[in-house]
Amino acid sequence: MIAEHVRDASATAVVFGFFASSWFGWAQEAPPRSWRPVLAVGSVLSLLTAIAGGVLTWHRWSDPTAFDADTSRTFGLVVGIEFGVAALGAGLLALRGRRELIPVWVALVVGVHLFPAAALLDYPLIHVVAALVTVAALAAVPVARARAVPVSAAVGIGAGGVLLAAAASSLVMALVGY
């Protein structure tokens, strides 16, 4: 489950921590009152994890990484496709008057894009994150209906929780330095 390079684990803590806080933030659109403290704590912990990962990444900047010229180019292509597909789907959902489904679509695209990212980085934990974020997206609408909560809250707490757990795990792995 560990990254080949410690620097990649710490950088993963930065990226996943930042995006976990974004998902917890999106979930705060109109959550049940009882969810608000959990979402706020999740946002703060996510940002603290991202900051700690950033400091560690900075200290290890000259260490080896999975990124080389080819990997970087391919990773950029994967992320570019992710952004394009997410934007296209979000635009189509908005045009069809289904704005409430935009966070579900974005989470689904994020989850799916993490599979090739995990393979590029040779970081097995990211495969698990990819699967769980994808499941969070697919489960969001049924969960939201069953619990009478906004879809953004259901997908945000799911994706945010998965990303925070992965960010914290990556940070611990980087701190231990395996």
C-alpha cells in the first residue's frame, strides 16, 4: 500500500488533504445540522494534513520521485482529460437543469481518473482511494434519497472522508519514512 518514494507519499498527503477539504466544503452547501461539526472538523483536519504534507514534501524536494519526463507528461494528460470530462458533464447537467448532480458527476470522474494515476505513480493506496471515491459517487444519490439530505452532502462527506483518510495515511507513511 506504500508509495515507492517517500516524497510521493508526502505529496499525496498535500493533494488529497487539499481536495478532502474541498469535498467537505462542498458538503456544507446545505447539510443536516448534525453533520456541520463533522464537516467543519473534516475540513480543518484536511487542511492541517495538507500543510504538514507540504512541509514534509518541501524538506524532501530533492529526494527521488516517480515523476520523470514521461510520467509527468502522461499524468498531465490524465488530469487534463479528467478536467475536460468533469467540465463537460457538469455543463450538460446544468443545461438539463440537474445542477444537484454536478458534485456526483465530479466525484465519479475523480474516482475513475485515480486508477491510471495510481498505476503511473505505482502507489497501491491510490487504487483503493479510486475505488472508494467511485463508490461514494455511485452511492450518493440513493443515500441522499434514503436519508433526505442534499446529494452534495452525501457525496461530499463520502469523498472527503476517503481523501482525508488517504491523506493521513500517506502523511504517516512519509513521516515514518519506511
